[in-house]
Amino acid sequence: MKNMYTLILLSGGTGSRMQNAVPKQYLLLAGKPVIMHILDRVDRLEMVSEVIVVCTKEYESAIELMLKQYCVQKPVRFAPAGRTRQESVLSGLSMVQTDDVIVHEAARPFVKVEDFRRLIDCESRNAIFGAPIPFTVVKGHKNIEGLLERSELINVQLPQKFETALLQDVHNRAVNDGKEFTEDASMVYYYHPEESIEICLGMDYDIKLTTRTDMLLGEKIYDDIFRMRK
């Protein structure tokens, strides 16, 4: 029998870089709120038992209305957003009751149902999506200070899956140490380098909506990849 998962959906961003009063995850993409593109697909994942949306209190009622409007049947609970992404993940983790968890961001609406299933089907209980980097990367600030081997680098993407106890442990240790991480796989590797973290081949369309330009690109991605399918 396969493991059941809770999905933590991070939706606490303020969208300041979008220069919009409404956070990006609640803007319309192809006529539908960005966050609902993910919740609609997750609703079809039989291995996800519930979703924990991490958001500010003011948006909970709006999300509840969206869930009814789009007929989402999956149980959804809310956890308060933290000051940082790391705090928000820990807030969601405190409510997880399954042994395994998937972490995703509401601002990444282009993950397909089959992409989630590919992640779940990865052999390791800890797995991420990673896409090859198609450009040259160097170290430096004002001057080049070193070279990086492109073939050895990946662009870390979401969603990611982990053993719940392991992710809880590394988050607690990061809090105790006062350390900040930009995503969870690097935190797991930092504290438990002995743990296997499988890398699944990522997707070039799995972009994060951050700026107005991203929203324009997102409409094009949706038209090309999702208009005739889900």
C-alpha cells in the first residue's frame, strides 16, 4: 500500500514584487484564481488525503468560497502564514497528521496532475523536481570570483515531498540555530546529508509567478500546455 500524503500549499505571499494590492496567488490566470489551478488538480490526487493552505487570516473566507465555486472535494484546512516562507512551512507542518508530506507554492500553478504523480511515485520518500540549468553561471559580485560547472547544477523546483518527521526535525533545528533557508530540500541536506533526496526531472513550464512579466508568460504557458487539458 502506498503512503498517503498531506499537501502543504504555501499561499502567504504579499505579492509586493507584482506591484498589485491583491497577492499574485489570488489574481486571475486564464479567468481562474491562480491558487485554484493547483487546488483543482490536487483534488484529483487519490494519494493526497488533505490540503493545508498556509495563508493570512483575511483570505481564508475568500479561499473557502473558491473551493465551493470550483467544487473541490478534498478536505482543506488553514494554517497561519509566518513572516517568512520558512515560518510558513513550519506552521503548516504543525497540522500534518500523515507520515509523508508534499510542499508546494500557490504561485506555481503549472504543475500537472501527472507531475504530482511522478513525484509521489519516486522511489525515495524524499524527492524534489530539478531542471537542468541552460545558461552559464559564475560566482562573483563586482568581479568574477569563480566558475561553476553547469552540468553539475540544477534549478530546484516545487513540489517536493518528504518524510514528515524528518522535515519537522530539520525545521526545528533551523529555528534553534537561527538559520534561514530558501526551500526545504537544502535544509534537509544541510542537517541530514546522509538522507537520500531523489531528483526527478523538472519541467521548463514550472515557473513561479513573481512579476507582472511572469503573469504575461503564464497566460502563454497556459494557452500552449493547459488550454486543451488539465
